[in-house]
Amino acid sequence: MDTGTHLMMGFGLFGLAHLDPSVASDPATAQAVFIGTLIGSQIPDIDTLYRLRGNNTYIRNHRGWTHSLPMLLLWPALISLVLGWWYPEASNLSLIGWTTLAVWFHVFVDIFNSYGTQAIRPLSKRWIHLHVLHIFDPFLFGIHVLGIILWWLHIVPPGPLFLDIYLLFFLYLSWRCLAHYQKLQLIKKLVPTATRHTVLPTIHWNKWYVLVEEGNEVRLGTLHGTQFSWKKKQIFTSRTHPICKKSESAPAVSAFLSFSSYGYAEVVQNGAGYEVRWFDIRYLHKKRYPCFAVALLNSKLEVEHCFVGWMSHQQMCQRIEDAKLSLSS
């Protein structure tokens, strides 16, 4: 989920923690748990710092080891150790318990959107993405904001309030899982010959994006309730094509393919060689794919330049032209 939603969940879990007598009655424990749930709800996304080392490193590591099984234990232990030293009077059991819940809840919720996480590392580097929640879900964000307002105005005690909110949270999540399953089964009936069917959430409850793949052909559509319409059809270059295979050795393309199982390539020939453009077809925006990697190969199929990132089609083309100009000078 987005950073703002994770922050709201940190506040929400602290509100829920008031059901714990140690938190409700002891100011030191309450302060320690407050900081612990806020940090715990954010700490798995510390891998954002990889941006400082470039997009290649960031894309390869984002939602990777920081969301892994060992870190589900290590993050709470580190946070609790520091806060326990800072608040020696606080209940260690409450501090560890609520901080652990905050870290686990962060990783758990991230699994339900389309980007996903490598949550079962080191057992497997497979990405787990259930395509149930949009990266920003207005309902989940909204119920947390409402709960914080009611708490701040002293209208409802925080413990019972957030207990109800998280019961509603899981009811909503269950409904979204059921809705996703139903939409997926509908698409499978509508396009039975496809090799892969994917239904992706949007920010709207009743609207879903649809990806249907048959070999190198990709068809994209939208589903409003039970009303289905096609938006785009595209034929990509086969991943077994020699030029595509050569481009996979480029660091940017390698990083891109390490997290995306929805990567498709286009090969563009120019006077000096080839451009290989890899797109993640999950992220369609205004008939373009803003998540991509590009490799420039010479006539000997040697990689001369590459980059990866999120940007507009115009920005991508400009970077390609700048790189070609630099290589020719």
C-alpha cells in the first residue's frame, strides 16, 4: 500500500492497542507502543533508500528482503530493543507484541495489491501479488482517518473503536477477494483460449482492469460490474527472439525482469543497432506503460546503454534520443 495508508494503520494499531491494559494504564508503555506501531508500520519500506543508488538497485530490492520472513522477526526485535532501552519502565511484552503486529500487518496488506512482495524469502524469491487491492484504497484510508477523528474528539474510546474498524477492514478485504475471484472466473469464461488471465484492481470499487495473454499477444480491457470492454490489443516480440535474449543481460532489464512476471518487449531497429523496450503490462496509463526498461544494442548485439524506471512515454523517448546522441558523439 502507499505510505500514507501504512501511516494511518500505524495510528490505528496504536488505537487498537488500548485494549491492552498495560497500554491503557501506563503512560510509558503507551508512548513506547505508539512509537513502535508507527515505526513498525513503515520500517519494511526502508528499502526506498535504495533509490539513492539508482533505479536498477531500487527496483531489484524494493519489497524484497525488507519484507521477508526473517525480517518479520528482526524488525520488531530491533525496534523493541531500542524503545525498551529508551522506555525502561514500559512493558516489554506489550511493546514487542504490538510492534510485531505493526510489521506483520504491513507485509500482509502489501501482498494484496498488484506490485506484491517477496514475503516468503528466503524460501523462495517468488513475488506474491493477489491483485485484490489498489495501491491506494480510499475505503481503507478513509475508515482509518474517520477512526482517528472520532478518537481525537473523544467521541468513542480508541480500543473498541479500532476493534470495530479492523473487523470492518477484514470484512471488506474478504469481499474484495470474493469480487476478484468472481471477476476472474467471468473473464475465463469470456476468453477461454487465453494462456493467462489477470484481473487488476483500480481505485474504483466496481472497475477492474483485465489482462488476457495468448502467446505474445496481449489484450487489455475494463470490467465495470459485469460490463466488459476491450481497450487495447498489442503484439509484442517473443522473449525467445535473439535480440530480446541479448537485452536481458543489460543490468536495467535484468533488474526489471527480477520483479515483473508481466514483462513484454518491443524491438525497434535503428541505424546504429536496436532498441529493446520492455514494458510491465500491469501498469497501463493513457494507453501507455509507464513502468519499463530499455536497452540499446549495437549491430553486434552488444549492450551499450540501458535504463529502467517509471516515466511518461515522452520522457522515455527523450532519454533514448539523449543516449543515442551520447553514444554517437
